[in-house]
Amino acid sequence: MLKFIMEKGESIMPNYSTEAIRTAALVGHGATGKTTLTEALLARAGAIKTPGSVERGNTVCDYDPLERTYGHSLNSALVNFAWRDTHVHLIDTPGYPDFAGQAIGALAAVETALVVINAQTGIELNTRRMMKWAQARRLCRMIVINKIDAENVNLPELLSSIQQTFGKECLPINLPAHGGKEIVDCFFNPDGDSDFSSVKAAHAALVDQVVEVDEALMAIYLEQGEVNPEQLHAPFEKALREGHLIPVCFVSARNGAGVPELLDILALLAPNPTEGNPPPFLRGEGADAAEFHAEPDPGKHVLAHVFKLIMDPYVGKLGIFRVHQGTVKRDSQLFVGNSTRPFKVAHLYLLQGKEYVETDALRPGDIGAVSKVEEIEFDAVLHDSHDEDHIHLRPLEFPAPMHGLAVETRKKGDEQRLFEVLHKLELEDPCFRMERHPATNETVIRALGELHLRTKLEKLTQQYKLELDTRPPRIAYRETISRKAEGHCRHKKQTGGAGQFGEVYLRIEPLPRGAGYEFVDQVKGGVIPTVFIPAVEKGVRMALDSGVIAGYPVEDLRVTVYDGKSHAVDSKEIAFVSAGRKAVIDAFAKAAPIMLEPIVNIDIDAPEAYVGDMTSEIASKRGQITGTQQRSADIISTSGQVPLAELADFQNRLRSITGGQGSYSVEFSHYAQVPAQMQQQLMSQFKAAREEE
Ligand SMILES: Nc1nc2c(ncn2[C@@H]2O[C@H](COP(=O)(O)OP(=O)(O)OP(=O)(O)O)[C@@H](O)[C@H]2O)c(=O)[nH]1
Ligand SMILES: [Mg+2]
């Protein structure tokens, strides 16, 4: 499927400097026109002859057959092109919240987030999320209002709702003119004609905002009433870096209005890798890690970050990375993370959609790929010196996948292959997870939404030819305790010759939610010999992992072993495993066990007329409303918290209530105690299942 271009020897050495590089990710809600805009930019810059369209299925970025079937992006895709004296790396990301993982990954590779808004539908769920995520990564943000050619758009109103939602620092950097057929710049241009507002006012507002970050320039401005664009450049970048300015520009990807202007904004005003906020790296592990900044200096040691993996069935593993420091050269040697042995960069590529173009070297700011490196992992740091071991990029925060489906192979014997393929899918998508539940003997796949799950299933069946049965998974309940208790077991067996003996006294106590599990050894005087303590813990873990009262893993407790007895001949590992297991089960019963269930944050977008239905839906699902918010002219978003167990059929329910006009998204919030009656039910189900066995 992927295409490799140019044999070794033919490739070109990039002839631009780091200062000439611009990197940007097109992010935003689904169907805002990001993929179409990428085509328009590529065509205008001369990188492709004519722009393709998502309708015809011939765009550079939506090259996956599944993307063509669905008519929207499922994966991020990379392109690069030259404009004026700059070299632009652009990442087109999918806008559906289900594929947010791809968009968040892309944020780690760029200086600028171009948040695309559909002029027809206005601010949407993923507009707000991407604005927030890009801000959290300290990216320079720009807003691109696309589809200005479409019917029934009210641009002045949209601009003011953008300013209301994201702040007064969202200022137009250009404006539509001649009925949206043209776009007029307001940054370099102090005056001119526009369809609404005025170029003069927009220019003044921009300059006012920019000089606020530079006192000296502010003084000149106040004195002379004007400053020239060269003087404004550095403070403009500073204002972008600090989020003090979020330029807004207008385009129509369809008819090309605003496209050359957007290219100019990228070339003349978007930060180069030395002007953006420096990429946040950490040296060291865990709490000891100290933050430092990579330097975009081509002469320093290499630091590159793998923000995307592609597991291609034919080509194998492709690691897509952004160079943050140093120069990655073909035929050089690099380390992956803390690996002791380096790999050789046999091939180095620049990407153009599905095409991989060989190159000799990548500089700070460049985005490229290496193939066939088995050790490469998502989020790995590539470097060329052991001084750079234990270095990570500050971790990206991904939403936790909550939508689950239990999968089973139809053919016996396919199980192993299913695990292998699922593992591959996990590697390339940080928001996709596979779980094995020994208690229920279920393999559960989890993704961010129904569509996300469906695309993974289609990949499994179509690409990997696995025949699967699916059903709703059991909810991932947890067990825990609500008070301290003591447990004891004297395990003694005499079968013929050698016996088994082990005795354990332990105590369990609750820990705060989310604290997990702690094991403490307080045995004195070797009454349980040190060599057997791991056996006791193994037994404890066995009991906790498989659940005590309802077959779900136990969490948030401390287990302290403090006494016991051993026998010189009959004490063996197995005896202490058994004693540990039974002692903890004994204690559990006396510790007022409770069950916990996952609670999720839910956002439901629906036309205003259905707000009442949405609030009562949440209330009837043991949920709580946290608020409602106007999304766009007609759409109201209702937010709340609901137990995940109540949402099993919500997709269908929402569809039938709103006639298909509603959408929702969930993200994991926390675990909370289940009501007593439900706990009873879960416990008796478990008992019945066990008796059946
Ligand atoms: N009228 C009009 N339609 C546009 C414009 N740009 C894109 N479209 C249409 O909007 C639809 C969505 O375009 P895409 O480019 O797939 O949007 P996207 O943002 O990449 O969507 P996702 O990949 O799902 O995030 C398509 O039908 C496009 O033809 C535009 O400027 N004007
Ligand atoms: Mg797209």
C-alpha cells in the first residue's frame, strides 16, 4: 500500500536550514475540511498538479482504503512542500473525536496548531478540545475558518463567538473581500476593503495586541503611531508563544480563496523551530526526572521523538519522528531509548501521504521516517549518544479508551494470531487497548468510540482475515475493602511421605482511591523465612487479581504480613502461596468488601429542543448533570457524569430520541462505589457461575 520512491544514491540532500522550516498540524472537528485544505495547499505550492477531493477518494492524505470508504480521515498523514524560501511540514489529522489519539500525537511534532473551523457549523466539540490540548502542549495556535464559500454562513457572528469562547486574543489576520472571493491581509496591510469589519481596525487590533509583549516597542508605537512589520516580527512570535495572540484567518479549500494567503502566513509569520516554544524533554525517570529543552541546533547530539508508528502488513514497522536536536543522517547509528545496541539508519524518508521519499539527512524541525527498526516504539526518543539515555519527551495525555467490545475468534487455533495482531494495533494507536480478563475469559478491545472500534474490527477482518464474534464486554468493576481486618491461614497437608506446611498472619487496610496495591513485609525473627515471602505475596496477588467476592480485580489496599510459622522439612513455596492466598481471602470477608464501577464524563451535543430529554436521560442513568453550554446557533451540549454500566445502549437511544441529530463522547473520570443492591447482584452472579463450574 505504501509506496517507496527513489533508490539509494538518487536521493536529495535537503538544502534548507532549520530557520527555513515550518511545522504545523491541521486539527479540529470532523469534516471541517482539513484534508481538502491540505490538497489545496499542496496544489498551490506546486507539490501536486491538481487538488484531489475526499468525494472522489483521490487525496494525498486519505490514502487508506478504509478512509475512502468512510469519506473521512482515520489516521494522521504527513506532507511537505516548499513555499517562498521555506520548507513546510504539515500533518493532516482526523477530526472525529474517536480518532483524537492521532491528532494528539501530531501535536508533539509541530510548532503550530492550525485549528480548522467549519464556517457552516461553527465551534464544535473537537474544536474546543484541540484548542485546549494544543494550549496544554504550549503550541502556537492559529484558527483557520474554512468553507467561507458555503451557503448560509455568518462570518462576523462566527468570529465573535470564537472571541467569546477562546478569548479576545483571537484576532483576524486577514478578512474576506469581494463577497469572499478574495482575502485581504490585515497584518502587513494597514488599510483596504473587506466584506465586514475593517482592515484598518483589524490591523490596529493586531498591532495593539503584539506590542503588549514588548515594552520598548510599545513606547515607539505610542510615540509614532505605527511600527513597521520587521519590528513586529519578534514580538509577534513571542505573542504566539505566550498564547497572547491567536490569529484567525479565512479560507475556502474548495475555491482556493485564502489559500496563498495561508501559505504566506506559514512562511512569513508562523514560528520556525527556533521561534516556537522549545520542546519539553525530561531527563531521568519518574519523580527524579528534570525538565530541559532540546536545542534546534543541527550540530548537537541527535534527539528525535517518535510520535507515530505505522505497522504496514507488507513493509513492517515504520517509525515517524520529528527531529528536535542534531542531524539524523542516513547510514548513521542511533539508539532507541535506553537500548544498549544502536541500529543503523539504512533508509531515511520524507513523507508525502503514502509516498516515502528517500533523503540523506533530517535537520532540527524536520519530520521523517525510518523503516524496519524492530525496537522502535511509540513515544521513543532516538539519539546518538549514551549521554542521552533516560530521556523522554514530556508525556502526551491521551484520553482513555472506554468503549469496549469482547472479541473471540470463530476458528479454534486463531487465538494466538488475534493476540499478535491486536498487539500491533495497540502499538500504532495509543488510544486503542486490548485487555485479557482471566476471570471472565474475555478478550476485550477498547477504543474511544463506536466508530473507532468499528474501524479496528474492519482492519482485523479485512486486512488480517480474522473471523471474529463480538459481544458487549462485562464492565470492568473492581473490588476493594472499606475497613481494616485480619486474616490467617494454616496450610497443612500430609500426603504419603513429604508434607506441606505454611502458616500466615496478615492484615489488610483500605488505601485512597487510585492508590492501587501495596505489599508490606513485617515478619520478625524469620518466623516465615525470607525466601518464602515472595511465595506469600504470589498467593496474595493470585487472590487479588482474580477477585474475591465477584471475580473482579481487587484494588486500593495494603496487605501487611506480620507473623507466621514454618517447618524445617515440610515448608515449601507452594505451601506459602496457598497460605497467602487463603489468608487474604479470610481477611477480605471481614473487611466490609465493596465494589467499584467506572464513572465517565459524558458530553451530549443535541439540538436545543432535546435539552430536557438529555438531562432526564442522564438523571435516569444514576448520573449527575454538571452543566449545559451553547455549542453553536442551535446545538446545546449537556455534560454530566454517569456510570459506564448505564451507557450500554446509549448510542441507539440517542439516535432514536434525536432522530440522529445527537452525538456524544465519553472519557473516563474515576471509580466509585456501586449501590448495595447491584453489588449483591454481581456477587450472586459470580457465585452461580462458580457453582456451575
Ligand atoms: N463548500 C465547501 N466544502 C468544503 C470545503 N472544504 C472541504 N469541504 C467539504 O467538506 C467535506 C469534508 O472535507 P474533509 O476535507 O474530508 O474534512 P476533514 O476536516 O479532513 O474531515 P475529517 O478527516 O473527518 O476530520 C467534504 O465533503 C469536502 O468536500 C470548502 O472550503 N467549502
Ligand atoms: Mg480529513
